[in-house]
Amino acid sequence: MYRNFGFSVVSSSGKSRLGIIETPHGRIKTPAFIFCGTKASVKGIFPQMLRDTNTQIILANTYHLFAYPGAECIKKRGGLHKFTGWNGPMLTDSGGFQIFSLGYGSVADEIKGRRSGIPTLMRVEEQGAIFRSYWDGSVLRLTPEKSVEIQRNLGADFMVAFDECTPYHSDKNYTEQSMERSHRWEKRSLDEFIRGNDFSQALYGIVQGGVHFDLRKRSTEFVGEHPFFATAIGGTLGAAKEQMYEVVEMTMNGLDDKRPVHLLGIGGIVDIFKGVELGVDTFDCVHPTRIARHGGALIKPPYRNSLQCEHINLRRSRYLEDDNPIELDCDCFTCKEFSRAYLHYLLKANELLALSAITVHNIRFMNKLMEEIRIGILNKNLHCVRDKWC
């Protein structure tokens, strides 16, 4: 099924593992971070900038590209790789997360009981999910078969089976019903994938079950019993970090260690180290690029104002006359060329250059983090690397 793909573990230290994922568009050294190009663009960044910062893989969002311009439009232009100018490995998600986000808002909003705007999710049924398009108000129906069809037309190396991301506040009864429906959707996704498999793409299965260990166990068994290339850990993982770590650890213990494992939507530095220590291979999150657009620059502990925050806000007046780069030891273009004072000025002047410059730094920061994690696993001193970054 996956003749042009592969996964091998090169070295390990405890549960942490150094690996290589083979794809038609190149190798991915793991552990790795996947940057979010939700609408077929990592905001404000040219593909060459991604390459210059040693980015290995990016992702795009099935639902948003389904809404506009449409997967057929992108297919006619050679698929996402040619359309975007990114010739490296790429992943598309299934659109399943939008069942959550367009119905409940962000994870933080949902946990804290906030609601923002009018939900565009109309309903979830056995066949799939029905949305009201935010683009033109049309009705969009997303089923497992449609999700796979869209992802096939988009042409990314990796596609993800269609599922429902269950809200944190759902009771166990609904979480169980949703998980079982997700399993049926994933099986339909797999069947559709097999029907049209041309060996240019590989399919991820997703583990659901909320914060309930028994449900997670059943879900890991389901994914393990079916021929997915890799496994993604999805769903709401809890209201606090310790609960999230417990859920991820329990889930990891039940997974097939011959497959790559992806942890969806996690991008905090401490969280990445914890995930790596539990055996996770790849991560994705909008956090590094999103905070950059608001003036947030990621930094290591020696440069932080508070050990509780992993970034500094360059909009603050304290940086008005700060001639240092964001980080003295960073090798990115931004840190080589620009001072904090200049970036502060650009932000205050509403100059777009500020957003691109800080995004470049944050992307390089995350890639450097993953590079040093890989070296730490190889040298079996990951704890020393953690002390430097956390």
C-alpha cells in the first residue's frame, strides 16, 4: 500500500526515538515539527524562507481549501506542491477538526466556556458533517469519502482519515458515541483511500476517546488493527498539561511502535519535550507563527523575562531602545540583521515586514529546537538539551 513511503528508527534513548520518514518529496528526520500553512500558505513567508530555516514539512487544511478555491482548482494547477512552490513533504488534515473549531471555537475557548461568533457547523450525522461556508454561505457536506477525494486532489504526501474532534466538555457517553462514529468514518476513509491508491500518498489513522483511558485504549486497538501508514493522536487531551501528558502516555503505550506517531495541535516547548520522551515523532501547531503576527518572538530561558512564558512581546515599550537581536545565538536572518528596537518600531508602525521577520525567527527557533532534540537522542543526553531549552 505504501511502496513509496517508509519509516525507520535510527537510534533511541528510553522511549525517545530518532527516525526517518521516507516520502516521494524527500526524507523527514524525526522528531520533527510540521508548520501550519492552513490556506496553502505559511502566512507572510516565501517557500525559500522555509527552506532557509531548515523546514522539513508543512501542512494545509482540507476544509479551508474545500471552501475556496476548491480542490479541483488546485489539482488543475498541479496539486499543492506546484501550486504553492513548496517541493518538500506535505500533509493535509481531514477537515475533522473543523467539526470542533467551527462549532465550538478554539480549544481554549471551549475549555473556558467562551463562544465567539456564529458557529458555521450546521450538524453532524452518520454520513458526515454539514457546514455553512464562511466564504460564500453555501452548504458544504464533508464525508469520509469526500475528505479523501479532496485530499487526493490536493496531492499532499500524507492525508488524514476523517474523524470528529470531541469537545472537552462532552460527557463520556457522547465521547464514546463520537469515537465509535469516528472509527466508522476512518474505516470508510481507508476504504476510499485503497480504492484510489496510486502510491503517491499515505494515510494516517487517528486515535480519539477524549480523556477516558478505556476509550483511548479501544481507539488505539482500532487504529492498530487497520493498515494505516501512521497514527495521529487527536481529540481534546484535557484541561491541564498534567492531564494531557497522562492521556498521551497511556495512548502511546498502546500504539504500534513500527508506525510514525503524530501529536496533533501541540507546539509548546515543554510539551514537545514531554511528547518526545513518550515516543512521539512529529508535532504541529499554529502557535509559533500565530504569535509572531502579534509580536511574539520565541526565546530560550536566558533571554526570557519570565520562565513561565516561552516568548517575549516585542510590542512592549521596553524594546524601544534595545539594540540586541531577539536571541544572540540565533542564526536566522532576522537575528543576524535586525535589532529588537527595529522590530519594535516596525510593529508599532504597522509595517508588514515585522510579521515576516518575527515569523522567520520563530520557524528557525522551532527547527533548531528539533535539531538539538535529535542530537540529544543520538547522544543519549536529551535531559541536557531540555535544561537548555526549558
